[in-house]
Amino acid sequence: MSVTSLKARVARAGQAQPPLDARSERQGRIEIEDFGLRYKTPTGFTEAVTGVSLTVEPGEFVSIIGPSGCGKSTMLNALAGFLKPTSGSVRVDGKPVDGPGADRGMIFQQYSLFPWKTVRQNVEFGLKMKGVEAAERQRQARTLLGLAGLSQFEDHYPEALSGGMKQRVGIVRALATGPRILLLDEPFGALDAQTRLIMQQILTNMWQRLKISVLFVTHDIDEAIFLSDRVYVMTARPGSIKAEIAVPLARPREPAVIMSSEFLALRRGLMSLIREESLKAMGGEINADALKGLATNFDNNDLARSL
Amino acid sequence: MSNVMASNVLAPAAPLPQAGAARTAEPQAPSRSVRWLHDLPVRSALVGAASIALFVLAWHVATTWKLDLYVRFMNVPTPADVLASAEAAWGSPTFGSHLLMSCRRIAYGFALAALVAIPLGLLMGRFRLLREMVFPVSEVLRPIPAIAWVPMSIMLWPTNEQSIVFITFLGSFFPILLNTLHGMATVDPVLVRAARCLGAREAAVFREVYLPATLPQIFTGLTVGMGVAWVSLIAAEMISGQFGIGYFTWEAYSLVQYPDIALGMIAIGVLGLASSWTIRLLGRLVMPWSPAR
Ligand SMILES: Nc1ncnc2c1ncn2[C@@H]1O[C@H](COP(=O)(O)OP(=O)(O)O)[C@@H](O)[C@H]1O
Ligand SMILES: [Mg+2]
């Protein structure tokens, strides 16, 4: 190998990615101000989100929780750069978001690994887009997969992986480019309860190690409390912020924390906030008179007879 | 219905204890010696060979007895006749050159169709204006069978050879185009967004997401297109050719060399089979992630 090409390689390898712990100096502040977004539909407009203001400080873990259809995904998509706000602003480190980019990693609810790439090639993808050369990105992908305990699957195609493993690879892939911000849209919604707990643990570990800002969308109250420094509760559509709750639980948090009285108190508070909104989203409380009518039918044994 | 079947299946499996023990022990010894018979590839190869043998036998019987069952086998050559003419043809250079000529036409026509239809389909899938412009024309031309293009093709192209290649091209063009388009329309949008979030720009998204995501459909199109290419080629050769296996088959009829008709047909079948195998093999090489179909 010639001297120049060696130099070029060293230079490229050096600029490619800062070591994991050097990222702590980096920013990652999310500022959403008076954000509103409406979709154009065949019949007119759908106001999805109105007047949302929220911030995520560098290195903070913040969750958004709200009934389905309240615009959580809409907001995350605007942050990722796929949607333009109709009103207000979405800024990252002071700069308005303009299109998607590798500085904001995103994890989707649907599995989004490329089926035609092996686990390692999936993880390498972001580095490849950055122009990191093959040998170097292979090395980095191997390191990351090793940290995530996925080394033995590096040559598997995603099809051969379980749901939890796919999301784990998805997280590793999003982190490989060294983003300042990680956006997660109900990432564990499709997983079973046990796997979900493990994934939460893995995510917290990675977040603590990398010190990046995380905005996490969920409809699971326990998940939101367990993971977050702060939780925003959203109203039913058109979504706006109903409440902001700080979670003062000490870290690192053990799974047993969900049995603590502090946790349960937070849970109770959030539960009542969300119940109201979920009922609103469903079109209101079930009418008491209707229930009475149903009961009458049961008394007359109509149902029993027909069965 | 399903209950009846289930109980039929279950009944012998729940016998008396002593009888059950005897029954499970007994068939084990013979089953080991013929186990290879039940291996799927061996088994299906054997069944396949047997079915072909049966077909040839039926052919042999029908032609040697000169059956006249409304369908007349009097003039149909026997398998032995065809074998003899195959041996003769193998020795002569003309038969080989007919085959070669047809293969060359398929190669040109099909490759050209793939080279035009795949990029066009990919671009049409990506750019709406192009799709809106090309789609109506393609919808009008698509229902016209390639064979109907023969007279027009002869007028369009200076040489006979070019017009036959053009017919072959037309035959495979639309299946490839439409399948590519369909593949593009069904690319999972979340994969596109994931790529964009990882820093992929337009060209990279196209190369790294749309193309591989559409490959399975492209290969479906290629397989169908190859079939239609052969249909179109043979028809074109029969109508306007001077060489080629289609011409050979038609000429055999004109010259009353009946065994050569069957020989031509068999050659066409073998070539068609070989070309679709080639495509399937290529598909497996290009798409190692997709389970073998
Ligand atoms: N592309 C779209 N066109 C029209 N309406 C949409 C579109 N996407 C989402 N919506 C509507 O906007 C609202 C918010 O959607 P979304 O952000 O997906 O909610 P969430 O993620 O909180 O469940 C929903 O009522 C949904 O029907
Ligand atoms: Mg959503």
C-alpha cells in the first residue's frame, strides 16, 4: 500500500466517527414551539396536532404518551424531517429541521431492517451513506454488534431473527452513525411483555452509555415512567400537551422499581390523565342509560334463551 | 368434512397398548432400507422420470397402433422415428445452426427488453410524471399480441433478422415492465424512510432500497417475459423466418418430414425450460436473502 493511500485511510478513519464517550460533548437539544400540523384529506383538512411546545435537553430521555390518533407519530415524523409543520417550528440545536438526516436516528414501530441485507450490512448502512470505507465500517459494525450481544447473528438475514432481535438490530443500526438524537415511535409495541422489558433495559443501558437525547413515543404508561426523565401527556386529536410530568426515580433503575410506591403514585396520576383523553378519543363514556337497557335484556334472559 | 377426515387420520394412531407397541416396532426395519425413496428430491425425481416414461409409452402405443380416436395418430411419428431423426439432426450442422439462431434472437430480444423495461419500470415507479406519460401508451399497446406486430415489424425494420428480434423484444417487454412497476408500487415505505433517516440521498435510496426491494418482482417479470419471448419468437419464425427452430418445425411440415416436427417441438420445449431455469438460478444468485421458491 502506498503512503498516500494509507494516510487517506487514517484520515478517513479518524473523521468517520468519534469514539463512543466523546459524544457527551455534543448537543442534541430538541425544541418544538407552538407546533401545529394538518393533513390534507380528500374531504378537506385534518388537524392532527395543534399548539405543541416541548423541549428535550441534551442527554435527556423524554417520553410522549397519548391516546392513539393524537398525533404522536406526526410529531416524530416532523422531527425526523419527513413532514413540514403547518405552524410553529421544530428545531434541533437551534436549527430548523430541514429534511431527514443521520443526525437524528429513528426507530419505527414496524420492523424496518432491510430484508436483503445481513444484520451486519444493515448496521453498516448509515456508515456506508457517510462514505466510510468498507473495511472500517465492517470493523465498527462488528464492535457495535458485539456490544449489543448480536455478534453471532451478524451474517443472518433479518427474516431469521425474532421480533425483539430485529428491533435490537434496528436500534444498533440507528446508533451506528453516532446521532445526537434518537426518535422512537412505539418501538416495542409489537413485542411480548417479557421481551419488551428486556428491550427497555437494553435501551436504557445504551442511552446511558451514549448520552444522547431520546424522544420516545409510547402508549404504555409503565414503559414511559420506567424509561423517562420526563413524560409529556397529550390530549386526544387534535393533539396538544395536556401535562408534563417529571419522573424523579433514581438511576440506574432496576425492573423492581415498578413495585415502588413512588412509581405507583406516578402511574396513578398518569393513568387518570390518559383515561380522560382515551375516552375522548373513543367518542365519550358509554352511556349509563344504554347500560341500563342492556341490563334489562339480561334480566329478561333474552340472551340466555337465544344461546 | 374436516371432522371426518381428522377422525379417520386419528383412528389408527390410538390403538390398544399392546397392538401399538408391536406396530411401531415392526415397520421400522424396512423403512430404513428405503428411506432414500422418501427424500423429497429423490422421490420427486423418480416420480418425474416415471411420468415422462409413461407419456413416451402412451405416445409409442398411440403411434405404433396408429390409433384413430377422432384425434388421429396415423401420421404422427413414433418416438423411435423422432429419436432417429434427432440422431441425424445432431450430425448435421443445419439443425445446430437453427437452434443457435433462435437462441441468439431470444438473447438479443430478451436482453434488450430487460435493459429497457427494468430501468423504465423503476423510473416510472419513482417519478409520477413519467408514469403518467408512459402508462397510457403502454396500456394501449399491451393487449396487442407480439404476433400481431409481424407485418408492422417487417415494414419498420430493414432486415428480417431485426424484425424477428423486435417481435421477441415486444413479447417480453410488457411482462417485465408491468412487474417492475408493480414491485415499485409495493415497496414498503417504512424502509425508504429508514434509509433516509440513515443519511441516504435520492440516488442511494433508489439503489439501496427501491432496486433490491423490487428485485423479486423483476424476476417474476423476467420469468413470464422469457415465456412470452419464446412464444413470440416461434410464431415470428414460422411466419417470416428463414432460420431458427420455429422455421425448422414449420418447414418439416411443408416438406412432409413428420419426425422433424416432433423434434422441433421437443427442442423448443427443452430450450424454453433451460432458459427459465437459467433465470431462476440467476434470481437465486442475485437474491440470496429470499427463500428458494
Ligand atoms: N397521511 C395522513 N393523511 C391524513 N390524515 C392523517 C395522515 N396521517 C395521520 N393522519 C391523521 O392524523 C392523526 C394523527 O395521526 P398519528 O400521528 O399517526 O397519531 P398517533 O401516532 O398518535 O396514533 C390521526 O387522526 C390520523 O388519522
Ligand atoms: Mg403512531
